[in-house]
Amino acid sequence: GQQIMQIPQYQHVQEGEDFTTYCNSSTTLNNIQWYKQRPGGHPVFLIMLVKSGEVKKQKRLTFKSGEAKNNSSLHITATQTTDVGTYFCAGHSAPQAPAACLQILPWVFRSRSSYSP
């Protein structure tokens, strides 16, 4: 069947470090969406990529879709504590399909402070 996989699934990053996560699909997608879920919160839509090779930025976050429209990446520059959460990628391959996802696997970002009392 159709699948979307996220690499890595879990990642611990220290505050201030850059991080990139990748989303790969077994099929060509008409769009790829990214969501963020804060601890104790609900998933919040971040962005949708619809063109091959598309690049969009939201402050320190850069979203890219692959030329073949079957992969995407999310890059966070200089991570901050506000970046803590679970990031989801999702997509579907039918232009008129309902807002259902093929499969979602989370990537967890947790900020670790280098501060020690």
C-alpha cells in the first residue's frame, strides 16, 4: 500500500542546533502537509507544498518538496524551546481526495538545555 515515512522518527536536539527531518512517500503526491503538535496540545497545520522543488520559509523553518513530489524536508535553524513538539508530515495522491492522510509517523523534537545549576 501507499506509505509516508519520516526519518528520523525521534530526535533529541540541543537548543541552538540546526535540525533537518525528511518525509518520504512510496508514491507521487499532489501535496505534502506539515503539522506541529505541542506537548499536551492538538496538531496545528503549518504549511502545504504543492509544486515539485517548492521551497517555503516560516522564520527559522524551511520546507522543501522534492523534484519527484514524493519527498519533503523540514529544516529548523537555531532551534529554540518554542520548537518543542511533534512534527507530522502527511499527503495524498488524489487531487480530489478528502483530507485523509496515507500514513503519519511522528518526529519528536525535544529541546535539552545545556544549562546545569
